[in-house]
Amino acid sequence: MSSQLSEKSEEQRVESPATLPRLQTATATLLPGLALCAVATAVAMGVGRFLPTVSPLLIAIVLGAVLSNVVHLPERLRPGLQFSAKKLLRVGIALLGLQLMLSDILGLGWGVIVVVVSIVCLGIVGTMFAGKLLGLSWTQRLLIACGFSICGAAAVAAVDGVVDADEEEVITAVALVVIFGTLMIPAIPLLSRALGLSDTDAGLWAGGSIHEVAQVVAAGGAIGGAALGVAAVVKLARVLMLAPVMAVLSVRQRRLAGTDADVKRPPLVPLFVLAFLACVGLRSSGLLPTGLLAEAKIVQTALLTAAMFALGAGVQIATIKKVGARPFVLAGISTVWVASIALVGVLLAG
């Protein structure tokens, strides 16, 4: 008996030192890609300071896409890029909750809140239906639907974290968010003026229809007046819908996995969604000092910027060509559909 114990102790002593080399190897594997993401993040955030109407996230996506199509990225960069696109992104999404105050969202009034919920729910359902008619896969439809109805590239990546979509489909959805969301920045202000909307109503429409938070801020600033503040709050209310949508998707995936022991069942609610809700609660409690919130926002922006660069680095023109025109058609339909729901809601709420 004593000899067996001594053998086990000896095994533990042998195995324990091996842990550190494995950790060092894993870190060394990630470092090249992480270093590239860090440089790209610094560049994107630096450019963003000189061009405040352009989000560092969008700059990073474009930078990654251009770089990956102009030069061949070495294979040793891939582990770090994948880590950034998945792990860092989820931390960034969680910290996004620190921008949300429930009091601001409730201050919109129940009419506007109902409109926001309708935009997200009907936007997803309508886009999924249109995508089915176009013959697209369930995951491709879902990525586009959530990206266009909730909060752009962050929502696309969040969905990928739950349903584990193909990389090609994720990259396509992110590219479409960038293209169509950018087109909406001048479109909403121009259409708002043509329709004779007030600055407040135009802000509500921008916040309810444009894909990315940064794109909403750019459009709200172009409208002017009270539009920017209203647009930002409405958009953040849509961001808050990320939590229940991801929870519903996670429950669906668990049911599909069933009781098969060979199939890994996803958590009932993804950890990053719980962290997101915890951050919303912390922000709403008023316990966090302003200075800490400002620093957290910088960290959150840096993490999401790094993740967007990593996602952009996976965008290949050849891949976009290969997927054909159908995802682009669905993106156009979804953009018009979500904008129409938002406009009707604004007119009814007003």
C-alpha cells in the first residue's frame, strides 16, 4: 500500500513540472497573432482619435481584410488570431454591459421599449424567413439575422459562440454588417430629412435600424440636435436584447444535443452572457466610479477592436465571391426590413 502511494506521489512530482512548459508553449503559440492584433488595435484606435466619427472597430475590420488580401499571413499567426476572434471578443461583449444603464433605457418609455423588442424579434424572424426562401443554411441566416437586428459584428460573433457556425459564414456575415451598416450612415439622415422627421424621431429611427453602435453614433451625429443621445440609448437597448436571444439559442442547442453522451451540450446560458448581464447590473447600481467606467470602456474598445481585426483578417475576397449573391440579397432585404419596422414603430410611438 505504501509503495503504491509513493508511486503516485512520484507520478505527481513528475507531472507537475510538465505543466509549466505546456503553458509556456501555449503562450508562445498565441503570441505572434496576439502581437499583430495589438499593433492593429493601436493603429485603429489611433486613427479613430483623428476621425472620431469612424469607429476603431470598423477600421480594424477593414484593416484586417485589406491586410489578409494584400499579403499572405503566416500560419503561425492563426492561433492568436482565433483566440482574439473568440475569447477576447467574448470578454469585450461582457464589458459592453458597463455602457448600459437600465434607468436610461426605461427612460425611453414603454412605447419605445416595445418598439425595440419588436425590431429585434420581427427583424430576426423576417430575415430567417427570407433567407429560407433564398435557400441559405440555417446558421448563415441566423448570423445575418442577429447581426442586422441586434448589434452587428458583436452579435454575429456571439451567435457563433453558441451555435458554432462555419468560419466562412461568420466572415461573410461580418463583412455584410460592415458594408450595409456603413451605407446606412448617410442614408438615414437623408431619408429622415426627406420624410420630415424631427431630430428626436430621426434619432429613434437611426438607433432602431442601423447595425453597429459606432455606425449609429456616426448617423446620429450627422443628423444633429437631440438625435445623437436618443439614437445611442435606443441602440444600447437593442444591444441589451443580445442576452435573451443568446439564452434562447443556447436552450435550442441543448435540446438538439439531447442526451447523446458524445455530443457536448452548450451551457443553459453562455458565460459571457451572464457576465454581460452582471456588468449591466453593476453599471445600473451606480457603485462604479466614473474614472473606472472610463478605463473599462477603453479596455472594452481595445478588446473588441482586436477581435474585429482578427475577424477581418479572415475575410478573403475569394471566399466572398464563392458564397455567391444570395447572402448579399438577404443582407439588403434584412436592412430594409429592420429599417421599415423601426420607422413604423417611431411613427406609432411618436
